[in-house]
Amino acid sequence: MRNATRGLAYEEALLFEQSQPGRRGVDLPALDVPEVDAAALLGQAFREEPAELPELSEVDVIRHFTRLSTWNAAVDLGLYPLGSCTMKYNPKINERLARLPGFALAHPHSPAAQVQGLLQLIYELEASLAAISGLDRVSLQPAAGAQGELAGIMMIRAYHESRGEPRHKVMIPDSAHGTNPASAALNGYDVVSVPSGSDGLLHPEAVEAAMNGDVAALMITNPNTLGLFETHIGRVCEIVHAGGGLVYGDGANLNALLGHSRPGDMGIDVMHFNLHKTFSTPHGGGGPGAGPVGVKEILAPFLPVPLVARDADGQYHWDEERPQTIGRLHGNHGNVGMLVRAYAYIRSLGPEGLRRCTEMAVLNANYLLSRLRGAFHVPFEGSVMHECVLSDRLLAETGVTTLDVAKRLIDHGYHPPTIYFPLVVAGALMIEPTESESRESLDRFADTLLDIVRETHEDPQAVMAAPQRTRLSRLDETRAARRPVLRWQPDPKE
Amino acid sequence: MGDYEIPEELRYSREDEWTKSEDGRVTIGVTDYAQQQLGDVVFVELPEVGRSLEKGEPFGVIESVKTVADLYAPLSGEVLEINEALVEAPESVNDDCYGEGWMVVISIADPADQSELLDRAGYLQHIKDRADQDQ
């Protein structure tokens, strides 16, 4: 059975273009209280010109957004093999529990006594994440992985400063995520790139050569972005610690470790968790992010506030009295709805279920790799963890590139994998199937990729012209990046 | 290995920058190999005039539809001029990397640094070695 077939797609104009003067979604009843003079009340703040908002009926708006939603790719529609993003299925029980009124309707400023259940959940989620990662304390405040990472490096900086020993450099392997150097740079650190070996791994000798008394930290992702377990991690952490530095663990690939190994045991001092990757909360537009940050005891004084504490009599309260804290990262207590979903996921699977998730994620990635090896170049041999990296090298003579293969996958109803990342592999395709996929689903995807490779040799032009079955054919991404049109304007000439 | 235009009269860094030296002023850009590897360039971030560059340190950023890469200073020196036109027309890096696509002009601190740069043959060999290493 094919994964995608013909279908009717709707065109849809912008709301501004559909606007009709005077059209409304609701009719308000006549005013039954005395009218006031808004201009007099508001003074200078009174707006003379009405805002140019689109005027539409309710059904116009509902159809608009429903039509736009049919243009979406989503993990509820099919395999979404975006490497390094862990696009796993989001179980519906998470949604059900997040909608319980005690969670969904809690106000951020409610007195602690009125939200004991929610505080207990936060307290227990912290304990769960600490147990899973082998760290001592966890702040659930950061609103996304990148903010968790920023917080982690801020704590590292605060730690060194508290010892009267500010340092200026952060070491980052060349296979790292782009957020790593960004977090270091935002904290005023210079980035030292550490080359990985020809086997794709970080070697102790390379770390030793770059380590000195001015290095505040090493930032490392394990497994790394090539999907390879950093087997020298223990020795690498020892070298950094011996030089007075700390080790930051990027938690993006935690899905490969659950219940099998713990970053804290490897020697990592601080890491972030992407709840939307590892713990099945919605990604991107599906919901706000959540990027808790966990630390070893030595960094606990610097954690963002507030944390949740439990009294001797079993009552929970906000703990803000932490003089060395790096401060607040969020107006309230983090994106709490996401915390409820992650908690639901962890509790519904339990330790054994989480361990099985990782096993299935690793098995699925290796199964795909074994089916695709030969058709695609595999830059680093050996078995992988939860994702695999291929390249377009074997297609070079046809003129077809990784980008073309990715576009052709869209014609078959698949969201493309991550492409041209990690940067250390030219023409990389980075595939992460996750544990959500069955053998049949993986086989359909592998068959599709093998068909595309066959087509690449028989009819390369067809692949280079993809996508053909989408509502719009290939977009001019270069022009979009060079000359972006970021918002609608009444008159583009203005 | 693809076909790259590598002019005889320029000198090259191992990080794929070209340099052209005239009376102590050195013009710097990225090579044809680099622009082909990057693909369509969409953004170039350059240092401020007057900043001093340290050989081997990043001094700017080049972004294409595929990737983002640091620009590494092939020589130490002070920035005299930057190519402001690249802000509006980053495509010059693809269209004319040795001409309109130049990036900065620096005054070099130590002319002896230049002896470590590669000539055409040396740079082509470097490209080939790197490709072999990836095999």
C-alpha cells in the first residue's frame, strides 16, 4: 500500500484579504450601562485611527484555520523521522490529564495551599527527572531546551565566579548542535571547537589538548549527533574535571539512554531535558516547549527559582530563598501544562516502559540503517543508538543531492529527515524513527527511500523536480532567505 | 572531486579563504570550493572596521540555505574595510567569489605569517586530502 495518494487540497487566502467591512463573528446586545467617553478616560493613550484588523464571521475564521491545518505534516499523520528532534507520538492520555480542571484552570498566582496537587506533581517530576538522569536537583522553569541550555551555562559561569576564578572558554565538539556555541557565546564565552576522530567520536587526547585553566566547561551530547555513543565519555569528563572545568550534557538525545545509562553517572554536571523530545510533549507549534535543567549538588545553589519544596508535614511550597540563584527564567513557573504531560508519560510507562522505549528506539534506528546501507553512503560504520546518519555520496554522479531526496520524500507523504546536519558529514541525511513506529511502518519508509534511490539512477530529473504532488511545488528557499517577506502590509510600497 | 576555479595569483588558508596581498593590504574572501560546498549564500556577517583579527580565530559568519559556517582569519591584522554590499547582495559570494564577493581588507601585523598560506597547488592538494580522509 502506498503511503500517500491523490487528494483535494484547499487554497486559502490570508484573513486580511478575506476581510469585508462590517462583517462580525458576534452581534453584541445593545449597551445597558451608561456609555463613557473613552477618549476622555484614556487621554493620550486613546487611539484615533482604528487598528486595521480583518473583519470576518466565525465560520470564515474556523474554515481558515481548519484549511491551514490540512496543509500540516504532523506526527499524528505519519512517520516524522526528523533526526535529533525525537518526533515521537504524543500519547492522548497526556492530553486528557493536562485538561483536568485542577491542572488546566490553576492560576499561576494561586496560593500554594490551593494548588497542592500541582505542586506535588512538579515536586515528583523533578524527582523523576533526577532519577532518570543521575543528577541531584532539577529546575522545571526553562521554557525550551535552548533556554535550559542557557541556564546551564549561566550556572557554570556563576559557579566559577563564586570561586573567584572566572574562565573564558567553552569546549564544544565539532559535531555539536548549533545551540551549544550560541549558549556559550551568550554567556560571554569564547568557543573552542574540538575535532572528533575519524570514527566520529570525541577522543580523550583531543580534549586533553584543548583543556586548560581558562576552560570553564565542555559541552557534549551523548549519544552525539551522529547517533554514536561517546564511549570515552568517562575519561573525557575526568580530564575536564581534573582541569577545574565542568561538563555540560546536551539532553537532546536522552531518548537513547532511558533506563540504561545516566548522564550523571558518566560525569556530567549539568544538562537540559527536552520534554518535547524525550517525554512526548508536543513539538513546535503544537505547544510551548519545556526544557528543565538538572544539576549535580555543586551547582544546586545556582538553580533558577522558584523550586518546589516539601515540608515535614507533607505540604508543598515554592522555594525562592536561594541567595546564589541565577534568578528567574520565566514569568511564572515554567510551561506547566507541558510538565503535566511529561509527568503523565513517565508515570504511565514507568521505569520498565521507559527502558523499553529506548530499546525500541535504538532497534528501529539500527533496523532502518541496515535496510538503507548500500543504497546510501554510511559515513561512520558500526551500530548506532537512536538515530542514523547517511549521506548522498553514492548518488553524486546522478547530480541528485540530499535536498532532492528530502523533497522527493514529501511526494510520498513523509516529512523529510533532518538534512545537512551534522555539519561534519557532507550531504547528511539524519534519520530518527523513534520507538513509535512498527516494523511495517519502518519497512514502508525504507522501501520508499530505496525506490527514490532507484529513481535517482533511472530518472534523476524527476527527483530533482520534486515535490510534484504537493499543493505548491519546490519553493525558492534561497529567495525566501535573502528577501524575506515577514508580514502582511496594507500596501507593500509603504 | 568537482571542478574548482583556484586562481594562481592568490594564496589560500586551510579553512578555504583566499587572500590577495597588495602593499601590506590583504583582501580576504572565500574560495570557489567553499562557495560550492556551502550552496546559495543568504547571509554574511562581517567584523567592524578597526577590529583586530587573530590568525585562526573566527571573524565572521557565512550562512547558506544548507548550513552556517564561521569565517576564520587566515592572517592576523586590523580590519581596514568590509564589503558592505554583501549585506544586500550575499549572492555575490556565489556569483563572483574572487571579485564582488570579497569580504574584508586587513592590514597585516606580520608579513611572515603569509608564508604559511598555501599556493594553488598546495590548496588543491589540501582539498583532495580532505576528500580522501572522508572516504
